[in-house]
Amino acid sequence: MTTSTSTIRTTRVAFEAHTSRDMATVVERCRAELAKEGFGVLCEIDVQAKLREKLGTEREPYLILGACHPPSAQLALDAAPEVGVLLPCNVTVSREHGETVVRAMNPESALAMIDAPALAAVALEVGAALRRVVAAVVAH
């Protein structure tokens, strides 16, 4: 059975977990768990392919999923329109040192940059949802 190799680590930037599962499985699980939490994936950026194309360099796979939770995005934009520069909530899946790593942005830190007290509740709600996503993706 493939399992996570560590617990979720919370930093100022992200919620992070490592797993021995393959990248494709983790990406599929990310999409499913994001949908369960009410997020849609607005965009996908294959960083490995883009750096190969633009710089001719090789690196391990690194994918960015731009996730949006529409009700929270609307609340945040109503409270402070400039919050749009911090949207969508990025979730990354990458291969690092033989493991697959999933990270989701920590919205509490990001939204704290904007002086709008109404954003704190949105950040807490979205942060809790993204943490659940990361936990579910690497769960047994």
C-alpha cells in the first residue's frame, strides 16, 4: 500500500505533504478532493514543459493547479478588490527527491498582506478547506 511519508507541514506559504504515490495519481486525487471542497481548477501550468520550451532546461515534473472557490472569491473581492492579484489559490504537485509533493497555498498569510479585516474569515475558511485537500490527497 502506498502511503504518505510525512504529516502535513504548515508554513507561512503553504500546506505541504509528501507521498510515494506517482504524480499522475496525486494530480487526479488533487482534482477530486478540490472538487469535493467546492473548488474548480481554472488553469493548469506545466512548469517542467514551460521551462524546457523557454529555457531548454530539464527539471523534475512540477504542475500548478489554479484552484478557485467561487463563494470565497466573491466575498474576498467584495471586501478588497485588490485581492484578485492573489487569486486563484495555487496547488502544486511536484516530484522532488523521489517523492511526490503536494502543496496548497496558505491563504492566511497571503490575505494578511491586505488591510481588510473581512478577509480574515475568508482566509480561515479557505485555508481549512485546502488543508483538508492536502490531507485527503496523501491519506491511505
